[in-house]
Amino acid sequence: MLHHNSHLASLLIICRSFRASSRLLRPTVLNSFTPQFNAHGTRNLTNTSVAPPKSENTPGNFKVETYFSKINDPWTNLAFEEWLFRNSDPETYILLMYRNSKSVIIGRNQNPWKECNLKLLERDGIPFVRRKSGGGTVYHDMGNTNYSIMMPRSVFDRRTNVELVCGALHELDIPAVVNERHDIVLDGKKISGSAFKLIQKRAYHHGTMLIDTDLSSLGQYLKVEKSNLESKGTASVRSPVTRLRESSFTIDHLSFCEAVRSEFLKRYAYNQWRQNKEGEPIILDEAMVERNEDVKAIRDDMKTWKWTYGQTPEFTYRLEKVFPWGSVNAMIKSKEGLIAQVDMTSNDILTNAQLLPLTALAVGMEGQQYESKALDMAIDRIKDEAPEVLSPKGAVEAVKDVAQWLKNEL
């Protein structure tokens, strides 16, 4: 028995020594890189002055920065990302990892009325935020982790970055793969979506990772049934989703962040990674943001009505409903978040006295912000400017019926 314990202790010492030195002996073929690296790995270990061509997903030794955010406010994290993107050295490779409190994040060119259940979000006190990049709508909570990779535009390659993140999952023993849409999937279900943004000399690619997200909340907040709302904006592509928790009991926010950081350094600061000289990430906290007036200005701008709703592309919403007194067809056109045009007609034979109040309601809505309060303001406008249209029998009832109907629909 004593001999067995001594033998086991010796094995443990050997194993620990091997693990401590293994980083210096890692093979040059990496899961997140294409096979082309196998032919050039030795050369690139010493070539630190020239960036590799886009077609060669080889490791390099570039100036890098890594950030882990302790902030959970979605506007602040997105504002910092935008500031960092526009103010960092164009040649620097940057990784930012963060997670947000409950929120729905829509793409720059998306229609919130088409993408998320705004009434449910308002009821539950959950904000929706319009980000600066394109792409689709996503749900964030503390079970979801976000990554952002910034680099020179000249070497931007979206698939390489997704494979980098996928390689981090492989290091955590999660057999994820990248599909043809550059989503990361597990067992055929999406666990990560991403978007990118390009400017003159800079590019970034950011995405989500569903670690332990509340999938029921994701489903209800992103479920919208408005097939008769036609928008010029970018529509999200709906996909079945799952989360990493279904495949791993141990993965969490920090372990994922560390794994992605390791793959990032392996790819863009290979010598540092190989020699175990990565250092520590820069921690983004409230004190850092408080000292940065530009970040606060971007955050404030992202909270404005003009950005949140006014950025919405043009859309048309067609509705119809039958009331006890007749049917109504409504066509509402919106531009820049405002009600640009409203037409109300009927399939029934209504008198002018019956149609005139509805026409007045339509005119009163035009120019208002596209929201339920527009109906109250339209009625007030009728009372102030044309009260006589409400005089005929049934006019007040018709206006109230239609107004309540449209309030529920907007």
C-alpha cells in the first residue's frame, strides 16, 4: 500500500511537470486554423514584421490588447466597444469580452416592431438597444457572453474569427462547429450568432455565446407575429437554438472568456502565448468609463429616441378588423420612426358621416411618433381642430373603437 501511494505521488509530479511545460510544446496545427498553416508554421514563428495574407490563417505576432468588462449595462458596453473601435491604433488587434443584463439588442438597420415584442419588453422593464453594427436581433442576459474582435480592415476575415471562438470551445471539450452562415452550432442548433462592421481602416466582428441563457425568455421576447408589416430593414434569420449548459456542467462566463483570450493570443500574439507571457486583460469598470467623456457621449446618444426608433427603416403596416358597425382597413406608413401616412377605408357601404371621423383620426395620427400615444394625440387634435366631425350619431363610438384597436396593434 505504501509502495502504491509512492508510485501515485511520482506520477502526479510527472503529470504536473508535463502540464506546466506543455504550452511550450504545443503543435502548430490548431483546430481553429485551416490546414494551410501546417506548411508555414515554422516560418511564421520568426516572421513578426509582415502580416499574413488573408488566405493564410496563420498565427502572427502583432500588437494586441485584451479587455474584460465588469460592466453589465448594455448601452455602456456597446458604447465602449464603439469608442474603442474608432479610437484605437488601426494596426492593433483587440479582444473585448463582456456580458449584459437582460436586454434585446437589434441591428443598426432593423425594425424593432418587426423583431421583438415591444409591449412585453415594456411590461417586464427590459430595454431594447439598437447597436452600431448590422446583423440580426439577439437576446442578452447574464447567461450569455459577448465577444468583440477588432483588427485592420485589410486582413479582416469573418470566418477566421468565428473559428477562433469555436476553437476556444474545443479547448473546453465542446464539439461545436461553424456552419455556412458563420454561426457556431452544437448538435445542429445555434449557440452563437455574429455581426461585423467595417470602416476605412478598421473592422470588428462581434457575437454572442449562449452559455446558460434563459431560452424561454429569449423565445417570448423575440416572438413577433406581424406578417403584414412590410419593412425595408434587415430581417433576422430565425434558427433553433441551444445553450452550452446542455453539454457542459462546468463552463461559465469566466472560463469561456479565458479560453477565447487564449485562442486570440495564440492567433495574434503567438510568441507571447507560446512563452506564457500573456499578462492580464485590461479590466473595464465604471471608473474607467466615468473618466471617458467620449464613451459617455456615445452612450447617451444610443439612448435617444432619434437613434433607438428614428433609425428604423421605412415600413408599411396593413390591418383590417370588423366592428359591429362596419369593417375598417388601415394602412400605416412609417418613416424614421414617425407616422408618415395613414389611410382608412371600409369594405362596407358607410356614409360620409361615418367615414369622416375615421379620416380625421387618420390625419391626426400623421406626423406623430409611431407608438400607441399617437392615437390619444390624434383624438385630442380632432377635439381641438375639428370637433364637429364627432357630432354625428355613432362617430365618437367609431373613433374610440378604431383608436383602441390600433393602440393594441402599434
